[in-house]
Amino acid sequence: MIFSSTVREHPLVSGMLFLLIPLAIAVSIWIRASAKAYQSHQSHQ
């Protein structure tokens, strides 16, 4: 691993980043999809 020394020094921060990055990607995709669905739902009324 490239970041092995950084991970050893900051295991909590690297662990949080490891969890937060995919979560942030998933949340942004979900928000975009739900906003698109909301807009299409509003236009049909």
C-alpha cells in the first residue's frame, strides 16, 4: 500500500475516510435519482 505509514499513524481518520467516501458517492447518486423522480412526479400533476 502507498498510504501504509499514514494509515498506521491515523487509523481512525483513514477508517472514517474509507467508510465516508463510498457513502458520500451513494448519497449523491440517491439524491440525484430522487430529485429526478420528484421532478417527473411534479410535472405529471
